[in-house]
Amino acid sequence: MTDSMITLAMAMAILRGVLLGIGIVAALAAALAWAVRTRRLAPFSAGARFSRRWIDPMLRPVERVIVRAGGHPASAPWWGLVAVAVAGALLLSLVQGGIGVAFEIQQAMGRPLGFVRLLASWAFGLLRLALIVRVVASWLPGWRSSRWIRWSFPLTEWMLRPLRRFVPTLGMVDITPLVAYFLLWIVQGLLHIP
């Protein structure tokens, strides 16, 4: 292991510890706020005053969303805890992904045509992801027009349209995305792109 890898591993361990600590504090705060909101704790006790002064202002955005969705405001602390957990998981994933990309770029620079091969590998990965997103979107009515899904259609239609001429449908099921997925896999293997 190189020194930079050891340093990044230590930084990730520290980040995990910090996020775990934040999660524990958020869980304790959620339990306290929930106890105050459900009157399991005396409303004028020191804990209740602390909760109203410090925790409730942080929970107001979560509470607004819950109330608009028809939920009960007393559940806001637990949804806030879920938001903290999801944000922590996303942050860890982004940092690990960024480190992985940095190492891929570093390794690619040391090989002939390494950067071109890396970009080609990313392009194949993006096309496969777009195919998966497109298939999942076809199962969920109304999602095709979602801005989170729309990007997958222009990325994949150029390869699916010609395949539809040759690949028959199985009843109501269009299997061209599956065929395209395997064709991408085969082409990537033939080009020896990792």
C-alpha cells in the first residue's frame, strides 16, 4: 500500500467515526424531541425546554414536509433521523466514489492509452446504467417523463431503435434493452476494456 492509500483509508475511518457520532447524537435528539412531542416528558422540564430551543428549529423543515404529506408532526424527529442517516450514507458513498475515481485516473495515467481506455470503460458503464434505468422506468407508470429518468432515453435510443428491427418482442415484453446490455458487455470484452 502506498502512503496516499494509507492516508485515505485513515481519513475514511475518521469520517465513518464522525458520521457514527453524528448519528448517535441525532438518535438521542430524536428520542428526546419525540418524548417531548408525545408528552412522555414533562413539557416544562429542562429536557423539554432544551428540545424546543435547540432541536425543534432543526426539525421544522422536516416537519413541514411531513405535515404537507398528511403525516403527524410527532413523527418528525424519527424522519429527521432517517434524513441524517441517508445523508451520511450518501456522503460516505460520494467520498468513496471520488477516491475510487481518483485511483482509477492515477492508474490509467501510468499505462499507454490508459486514459482513453478509462473513458471508454466509463462510457460503457454509463450506457449500461442508462439501460437499467430505462427498464425500471418502463415498469413504473408516469416515471418516463420524470427529470431523473429522462436522460436515459436519448443515451440508449440510438442503439435500441436498430435492434427493434431484428429482435422480436415476447408478447408485450420488449427484450431489446436486455439484448443491448449483453451486446455492450460483449463489445467491451472484445475491445479489452476493463
